[in-house]
Amino acid sequence: MDYAAALDYLLGFTDWRRPVVHRPEAIHNLPRMRCLLDLLDGPDARFRAVVVAGTKGKGSSAAILAACLRAGGWRTGLYSQPHLHDYCERIRVDGQPIAAEALVAGVEHLQAAVPRLEERCPELGQPSTYDLGTALALLHFAARGVDYAVLEVGLGGRFDTVNAVTPLVSVITSLSIDHTAVLGVTIEQIAAEKAGIIKPGVPVVAQPQTPPAWAVLARTAAERGAPLHRAGDAVRVRPAARQPDPLGGRQAVAVEVAAGFPRPGAPARAFAAELPLLGQFQLTNAATALTALLLLDPAGGRWDDATLARGLASARWPGRLEIVRRAPLTIVDGAHNADSAAQLRRALAGLFPGRPLVLVLGTSVDKDIPGIVRELAPTAARVIVTMSSHPRSAPLDRLRREVARYGVPVAEAPTVGAALDLATAEAPPGALVCATGSLFLVADAREHFGLGEQALAV
């Protein structure tokens, strides 16, 4: 089996995440995954884990946490999705993606286990593509002897395959309306699905939420006896008084850890650091990661200020407020719902005030296109709508109609590369070009600028 054949095998199974989670098949997800992991000799029992769910910020929070664990000397796995450029990016050990040869070996191992799964647990149905991808990651982490694995939930939480793993700490990042066909149409329904990762007695770190979402998380944590910590309470990450030029792609931060956290009698502490991720929202993600990190090791043996600062400074997460070109200044960002689009708008205004915005916009067809356009189009001098190479891209005419409602000049380009070339040609002096709307568009944009390989190691 070669790499292409291994991917064909993985992708040849059904993805049960697409239908609504309440269909009968969803009930089988976790028992089926548990049965598969048991057949593989329980790879998840060979390391300690953190599970991260959320609508926004989960990838960044997971990447920051993994970077800090590495800075403390722990061998660390990171499982995330979707990938930007290559499937191997989803499974990393100490920042390096799984090698193609290791992926092939893992898939061959799974290929032998699948018939045994169907024999032992026929009532649970065939595994999904996502089941197998998660099992592949856990197998790789066990084989490489990781101390910790940071596991990002793919979708929702309650029925997500990652939820078959019992972590030492659970993390829930910012919740907003997204994937409504799968998770529900209200913030309470979405919060209930995300809260499904809360395990009895396992500490939870949750980012600040709307009152209805927080009420769901708090009630679930109380019912399960899980200590709930609000990110930003015990560990605060604020912008430093003096900031570097944002064109350097980093921000200076001041970190404060409250007295008595993470253990009674712990002294208050404060230190300065740099975070190579732009945007105010990344400060919340950093506070989330640091809170979870300190809960993993309450004795604090490895977490002196210098180590934490080194971990923050080493965090990487491409495609999020990432500067990919200086002239004209061009940024890519994976904002894919109305709330993340609003955060992007505020971040651009704060970081690069006064620059005329040329917006390159392409979304997936199942997203809140009116909401995304409402947040971004009115601030733009010009919008160029486009389609990524992903088959779920929204059609140009639908995007153009939404943008036209705001009276902003709008053009079309058939590909992301063509849209960026048009933006370059038409950008006024001092303009900011921002390509956004989905991570699929971000991937195409990065490849247009020859940056695909730079996403592999984080």
C-alpha cells in the first residue's frame, strides 16, 4: 500500500458527522470507537490526554497548549482537523506531522482490525472515516511514546469519536451558531452537544460564553461533579503596554496567575511573553491553554515563568490572522461564521487602522453566508468573491448577491489565485487584502503564495 492508497482507504468510509447527530447511527459512535480501540490494545491508555471542543478558538488553544507542553519537556501529540494542505498535518508529534510511511503502516494496521470490529460488534455498524482517522492518530501517539496528547474534537462533542477518550482535563472554547444541521439551531442546543465532552470528576476549562451557553456548561459540569474553571479568571493574559509592529506577526502579552491556583497556597505570579499569533481573541485562547496546562500538573514542577513564556513564544497556527505577503499587505484568516467574521473585522480595524480593505471572500455552501457578509462587506472598499477548490464551496452568484445588498463594489474570480491576483492589481495604495470565509480558501491562498510546506510543522 502506498500513501495515496492509504488515503483512499481512509476516505472510502462513510462520515457519520454529516447527518444530524440525533439519528440512530450517532448513538453507536462512541461504543463503536471504544470497541475499535480495544481491538487495537487500547492505544489511548498509553498517554495522558486533553480533549478540546468548541466553535471557535479550539485549534489555536490546542496548538498553544501543545507548544507549552513541549516547552516543559513533555513529548506531545496534537490531533487536529481539518488540515490545510495535507492529511498528515492532522497528526503531529512534537510539532512534526506524521510521516507518509508511518501513516501507511497505521492504515494497514487498521485495515486488519476493521473486519474484526465488524465481527465483534456487528450491531454497531461499520466504522466511519473519522473513526479511523482518530484511531490512526491514537495509534501513532502510542507508538511514538508521547507523554501527552492534545485531541481536538472534530464536530460537536457528545457523539464525536474523540469523546471515547477520557482526558485529564476537558476544554471548551468559544461557542457560537455553526453546523446547525448537525448540532442544533440554538446556542443552548449547541452548548449541550459541546458539553458532552465533560466527564465525571474531570476538570473543565471553558472560555467565557453567552449566559445561555454558560448555563448549559455549568449545569452539566455540576451534574457530573466536574470542577469548572472559567478561562481568564485564574490565569489572565492581557496585551502588554508596548506592542511590536503587527507586521511582525506577533503580540506582546502580560500573563498573571492568581494566588491559590492551581493549588491552595500557590503564590501569585506574573511574567511577560510574546505570542506569535495576532488578534485579541488569541489572548483568550492563550489563557485557556495556560489554565488547562496548570491543571495538568498542579504541583507546578515544570511550569516556571520562563518555561511558560517559551511555550507561548513557540506556538504556531497557520491560517489565522496570518500575514502571507507584505506588499500589498495580505492576510488570510479562516473565519467561517458570523461571530468569527465579526472578530476578524475588529482585529483588522485594531491592528491596521485606516487601510482600505480589499476583501477576497469565499465560503462553504452550508455556512451562514448572510451573517459573514454582513460583518465584513460594509467595511470593505471592494469585494472579490471566489470559490475554493473544495467541492462544498458556495457558488459565486450567491456570494455576489449577498455582497451587493451593501452597495460595495464586487467582482468575481473563478479561483482563489485569480481572486488574489485581481486584488493585487486593483488594490489602492496602502491597502489591506484579506482572504477569508473558510479554511479551504485559506489553504488555496497559502498555496498560491508558495506557503503550503510551511503549515506542516507547528
